[in-house]
Amino acid sequence: MSYHDAAASGPGIEPDPSGDEEGQSLLDIVVVLAENLKLLIVGPIIAGVLVLGATYMFPPTFTARTTFVPPLQQQSIAAASALASLGPLAGLIGGASGIKSASDQYVALIQSTTVRDRLIDQYELMGVYGAKYRFQARDDLRDNVRVLLGKKDGLITVEVDDKDPQRAAKLANSHVDELRRMTTTLAVTEAQQRRSFFEQQLARSKGRLTKAQEALQATGFSQGALLAEPKAAAEGYARLKAQVTSAEVQLQTMRSFLSENAVEFQNQQAALVALRGQLSRVEQVTDSRSGPDYIGKYRDFKYEEALFDLFARQYEVARVDESREGGLVQVVDVAQPPEWKSRPKRALSAVIATVAAFLLLTLFALGRHAWRHTVTQPETKTQIARIRAALGFRH
């Protein structure tokens, strides 16, 4: 190096070899890949061909698909106004019949054990799946069925995988048929739940009303035997006692989801105490004026009659709403036997196997080259000798 070159480079400054080392390392990788080019071409091709041939060993699977609209649930104006007339009982009915997500309920019904057992028996799936026990057939059916709920359109799609395309389509359509069958026996919709609730309450109220009427008739009661004032008092007492009963039911219901320190619970409790106080004062006045026993019996009869009328009106409204809804499951797309298999995807499997084999063989070639280069170093030979000695190996 001349004097001018040394001065230009500056004192104590040496050329940076990092660029040359990086280029040389990339060149080494290219050299290694070129030396193993045959392996990197032939190996992945063989792997892809083997995977492609293996896919022909598995029977094809067909997927049938059906889509339907679940029954829409809405409360009629008549039902809303009738519920409002109940006062405290309206909160009880609203809590008993409220549905958070109707579509999620239908998805759960389709995936229920009852539906699966009916389909297993109908299509003899224990023999089809080779299951010894019923729970095994349920698990196989669960793995072959997918129930999807559209978040935007609200449609429910049932997809069924099967080796037989005809059976796949029949199983998909049978899921919808079993859902229709189940909705006719279960109170699923809002109107069905209201109808079921008021049907039970109406039956109980009718039994109590019959007993009250029989007890009243046993006293020799006749309509002309009562004066206007005791009759009006009895009817007012019946209405007040019905309100107390409604408030007690509402408070008992609130106890299941509210703490006693909640404002709503305390307000309801205070309202119940006030109603009980009014009822107690009416009872004291009525008892002081009552002579024959038929006044008390008549009072109980009017109370049961008032409750029966309330439940009867609500029951009729719920029946009308239920008939309007009808629990209709409207099928958008009926499942048809699929014409083409859904799996195995032979071409995709072969491509994935080829790419995976190429990457693995590339790593193998580079790793083998690095190992061979490392073991030739004197320090590496010494360390390997020490490892062999520590493990008890001899030359």
C-alpha cells in the first residue's frame, strides 16, 4: 500500500469485512443447494406422489347441506296489554317466558341427545359407524354434523358428512324434521311458553275455584241471602287478596335473581307489606260484620273467581299468538345428494406434501453441511473427543 493510500484510509481504520462475509455465506447456501439439487427435486416429487396415492386408499366423504329459517318470535299487542293488566304478575310472566337467543336454542335442540338417538335408530348408524355402544355412535354423529348459525342473516345451516351421498342428504333433512317434531312437544317460542304457563295456572285455579264453590254451596248460600254491603265487601276483599297473592309470587321470583338489599326487592317487599296491611284491616272489618259462615265462603269464592278470570284471559291470548306463530321451520335450501366429494382433497394434499418435503430436505441439506463443516475444526474435534470420553466411548 502506498503512502497516499494509507493516509486516505486514515490512521487505525481497517476495511470492514462484514459485507464480504454476508455475501460469502449466501453463496455458501447456494452452493449447498446446488450440490443437493437432485435430492431437493426428486425427494419432494416422490413425497407428493406417495401422498397422492395414499389418498386413494381412503373412501371419499360427501357433504350434504340444508339451510332453514327458525321460527320468528314476537309478542302481540294483545299479549302486551293483557300482561300489563296483571300488575305484579306481569313481571313473573315476563321473567318466565323471556328468551335471550331463540336461534341459539334451536341450534341446541338440533344437537340434543334426543335428536341424535332418533337419527341413530332411524338410519341404524351404530352399524354404519361400527359402534359397539350408543355413546360411540353419538360421538361419531357429532363429529360428522356441523350446525352453523349465520350472524347476519340468522339462518341455520346443517352440514352432514357421510360416505354415502344419499344418506348424507337424508340425515341433513332429518335434522330439520326432528326439530319440527321437538318444537311441537316443547314450549320453545315466547307464545308457547306463555300458553304453557297459563295452562298450568288455569288448571290449578280451576281446581281451587271448584272447591270454593262446593264449600259455598254447603253453607246453603243463595244470591238473595246477601245484602249489598256484605257482597261489595266480599268482592273488594277478593280483589285485594288477589293482589296480595300476585305480589307474593313476584317477590318469590325476584328472590331467585336479586339480593334482599336490591332496591327493586325492597320496593316490592314494601308494597307487599302495605297490601297485607290493607287486607288485614278489611278482614277485621268484615269479620266484625259477618254473621253466617257463608259470607267468608263467598269471599273465598270471589277471590278464586278473580284469579281464574285473569288466567283465562291470558291463556286465550297466548293460544291465539301460538297459532299465529305456528312454530314454522321454513326450509330455504333442501339438502340434495352431493355430486362431488368434499374430502380427501387429493391435489391439495399432494401440493402440501411436496412443499413440506422440499422445506424439510432443504433444512436437512443445510444442517448436514453445517455439521460437516463444524466437525472439521480442531476445537470441535477436541470437544467431541471429551464428550465421547465422558460417555465412556472408546476409539
